[in-house]
Amino acid sequence: MVVKNLNGHSIPACKCGSWLNHWRSYGKPSEDFSRRQSCSVVMCSHPIEEGGLVQKEVLEGMRAFGMVGDASWYILPLCRECNRKRGATLTVESGCGLASARVEETCGLSDLGEAATRSA
Ligand SMILES: [Zn+2]
Ligand SMILES: [Zn+2]
């Protein structure tokens, strides 16, 4: 999966306290990825340090098949170094479990007892 790092430090974190905490609550990583406990970027073995704000990137060739860019913002776990690469295109593990950055779909719902229904 290819994403574009938008480095959202200018965007204040939600009420989870940090975007990394947000991902820990709402991301759905694969078992393999959870075991790995390192940065989402393929070939990067640094530990997870920050939650990175990204958008999914659609490659030129894929547009021909009618795929369009997904304007939604997502959070994934990155090391500090990868998160600092502002504007960079990153190839990340497909099992990294992107969390939606839309608080109205995630932690903004917690008042409705959403935490109780969240799968472990
Ligand atoms: Zn949150
Ligand atoms: Zn990294």
C-alpha cells in the first residue's frame, strides 16, 4: 500500500491525547503487524514512536483502471524518522491497520458507548 505522508503536526490531536494513541484505539492491524511492533514503512525496523497523518496514494497507472484518490485522512504508526519525511510517498505494510482520522467516526463517538462495542 502506498500512502502520502502529510505530517499533520499542525493539526491538533484528538481527545485520545496523541494520534498514536488514536491509532492504538481505532487501527485494525493484522496479527503479523501487531507482533512486529515497528514502523509501518516496509523495510523500516525502527520502533513505533508517532502516529502519522497520511492519505492513500493512487499511482498513475491505477488511474487508468478508474481508481481515484481517496481524500480521507488516516493515521498509521511510524517511527520519528519516517514521520518527519513531510510530503514523502511511503510504501507501508498492508496490515498496518490504518485508522480513520475523522474523529466524528471514531473517538468523537465515544459518548455513545462506542468503546463498549469496539472489538478487542
Ligand atoms: Zn482519537
Ligand atoms: Zn520508519
